Amino acid sequence: MSFCGHCGLATTNDVICDACSGPSAASVSTTTESDIALHVAGRSMRNQAHELRREHPIRSFLAFALRVHTDEKAWDKGAVGEEKVGKELEKLGPEWRVLHSIPVTSDGADIDHLVIGPPGVFTINTKYHVGKKVVVYERALYVSGQKQAYLTKGAAEARFASRQLSAATGQPVLVRPLIVVLSSDLVVKQQPASVTVKSRRQVVKWLLSQPALPLVDVEMIFAAARQKSTWLGAD
């Protein structure tokens, strides 16, 4: 089975599906690269999975047939998680702005979601652990008993976003980090001090419950955040 490198949908062509290979495909691709607001949730992970399938088609086919865990399957699961969280974020009202798959390094690292609204700015790091138990403590997060570095990475991601947006807007922009976990068994013993951890079903309610802050210019921050140069610098 192959997947389109642009939209992530299954296709008989291992490069690009018919819908994405039409006359306007080139112009659409260029536009989505320059305007992050046109990115869809899970885009980066779908592309990573597609590249692995393209480079190792036989291995990917055998792994699919034998149900063996592979890197491309991990990317696919991550993409599913981001897509589901992206769908939840669509429930936010018109006064909110949401960006997905924000590139932050030339080698493909990205911010899963950036949310901008009256309470301020939030980075969201999505973690797909369906079928596993996730336990959260004040200073640690465990998946199936194994400690993960998610809290440290989530806090660092928000600090990076704050620096980039502050530089781009010319004013201080505070960014708060969230980790959204997809798991049928999420246990939060205590919320960490530096990062908020929520389930997919909780994230929108939590965001809407946050008090509005004075002087948050949603549109100005959004205008800066949607520019690729804000995150990767000028080409």
C-alpha cells in the first residue's frame, strides 16, 4: 500500500495521488510551503512515512502484510494522533487561530500545533499511545512504565516558539506548552508545573476555560506565526 506524499491518502501511485497531481498541484505545493496556515494536521508525519515507503517499498509491503512494527507505522500513528487533535481544535471559536505542522528545522522537526486565542499562545505536542498506560507526575511522564522526556521537550518547544514570535512581532509573546495524549488509560497523578498534560477530549475545554489576557493581539501574532521565515529564517 502507498500513500500520497501531499495529502497522506492511500494511492496506487507511490509518489502522488491523482487529486494532488492535477494542473494546479505545483502552485498549491509552493503556496503551502510559504504559508503555514495552509498546512494540515499530521502533514509532516504523513510525509515522513511516505518517504520511508518510497525508499523501502518491499520492506514496507512485507511489514504491512506481517503486521510488523516499523518506523513508517510509527510515523503513521503519530499522524493519526495529530489529525485527531487537529479535528478537536476545530471546535474552538472564531476568535481563535490554529496552525499545524510548523517546520522548525531543515531536517523536518516541527511543532504539531500552535493555538492563538484570547488567553494567549500555546504549543501542543501530540503523543499517540493508544493501548498503553500513560501516568503523569509533577516531574515525570511514563508510558508503559518507561520514563519519557516529553515534559522537558514540551517546555523547550514553547520557549523556542516564544523567542521566535517575540522576535517576529517586536513584542514579548508568552507561549505555554501542552502535551495532548491519546491513550485509553491516561492517569494524571499531578499536573507538572512547566507543562500542562491533557487528553484529546479535554484539550478544547481546557483552552476555553483559560482566562483572557489583556493586550493579546491574536491577528498580529497569527500573521507572524503563519510565515515560514518566522521559524526557519529568511531563505
